[in-house]
Amino acid sequence: METKALCETHLPARTPIARGKVRDIYDLGDQLVIVATDRISAFDWVNPVGIPDKGKILTQMSLFWFEQTADIVPNHLISADLKDFPEDFQADADQFERRSMLVHKCAIFPIECVVRGYMAGSGWKEYQKHGTICRIPLPAGLVEASKLPEPIFTPSTKATEGHDLNISPDEAADIIGQEWAGKLAETALKLYKRAHDVAATRGILLCDTKFEFGDFHGSLMLADEVLTPDSSRFWPANEYAPGRAQASYDKQFVRDYLETTDWDKNSPQPPLPTDVVARTREKYVEAYQKLTGRTDF
């Protein structure tokens, strides 16, 4: 394990145009450099302690899935080889190696493209009240973690603060137009089904996931990270049992720890203890190795 997490990147002559919950983004004109740091967020707050290697794992997993899905939709990746980056990135390889992508700049659509194959999270909460997810009617009698009859496209807004809000496919069409909304829904469902089938051969169930798409000179482009534990719920297939919450490959250890503290969820989080950091890292490593079949990251 790295002795120290990389929680923020720095270059003498560049300032990121954005520092998100996880990513630092550098603008190169018609291209971007997207760097996955080791920051980790929970309950919409970034913890002051990072998870060593997390950014490398997220980047390498996204690269794996870009390869697996390139025949479905073009993606924004130009290169993940630091030799193709500007010289100042190359000169500081300790910060950028294996956690950075040089990508095309595209106009990102202002909706989250969520696909659900199982009953979980906010979808489960809505279903209990209304028998729907994003106002899409579903059969009666489903329980928590039930497999849905078919995967469904359940978009959401992109909140600048707080949680994204689930919306119906019709509301998504009102935001971005019917033609684009139809393309996004169709493509997101194809991507989900491909990833679900690949993951299933590796003993993992893909419960749900969210995709980012952009308009690249009039064509649809897959962007950002894809099918990582930060954007997806992955469940170990051998432990799957409908009717309860499932074990998962994600940051649940972080959430569970924070729930045991007196943190009010409205102020900076307390630093994660060493054991929570280690166990969370193990989950990311396990997900990466099982899904990709690779051990290096």
C-alpha cells in the first residue's frame, strides 16, 4: 500500500479548472486531463483522509470498461499513457501516472443516466411508497434487492450541492430534448447489459450504475468514469439474497463508521481511522481484481 494517499494534485504553471469530490480536471483547450485522486466522499462530504491507490483503481477500471464497451458507443479517451500528455505532467509522474486520462472535451448533458437492474437505494424507497421507480410502474410484490423484470433507465438531475434528484424519462426529455434523451436511454441500457453480463462471469452482480454522456460535434460520447465502485453498486453473487440489503464493493465501511460518530452531516467530517481506510481500500482492490482479472493498478 502507498504510505500516503494523493488527495490533491499541483502543477507550478497550471490550476485545475475544477476539483470535484474525487477528480482534478485540467483544461488543455479542446482536451482535458482528468485525474482521479484518492479523495473519498460520503453523505456528500469529502473526508480529509484519502484511500491510498483509490484513484489509480478507478482510472484503471474505467479503462477496462472503455475497452469492453467501445463497440457500443465512442468514449472520450485519447490516452492514458503519460508520454502523450504535456511535458509538465510527464515530469511529475508520481502525481499523475496510472490515475490520469487525456480526453476529448465534449458538452456534457445535464442529467445523470442511471440504469437499475435490481431494487435498491432511492429506487427501493420510492417503490415502497408508490410502486414505481422514477414514476415507472413496476410489478407488485418486489422486495429489497429483487431483480427487476428488465433493466430500467432512471435518470436524475445533477445537483451542484446535496443529492441528485430522481426524475422520469419524460422529464429528462424536457431537459435535453426527446431525440437525445432517447439516444441516452438506449445506449445506457446497452452498456448496463454488457457490463452486467461481463461482471456475472466474474461472480459479481451489477445492481445499478450511472453514466455520463456528452455531445461531441453532434455525436454521442461516453465520458467521465465508467462502471467503478464510485458510480455503481456491485454485489458479490455468492452472497446475493433478495429481501435484505446486500454486501457490496464500495465505501460502505466509510458510511458505517461515520454513522457511529457524532458527526452531524452538515459540517466537515472527522478523519477516517486507519482500519476503516485499510478495509475500504481492500474492497476497491477486490472489486478491481475480480472484474478485470488484473492484479496491477
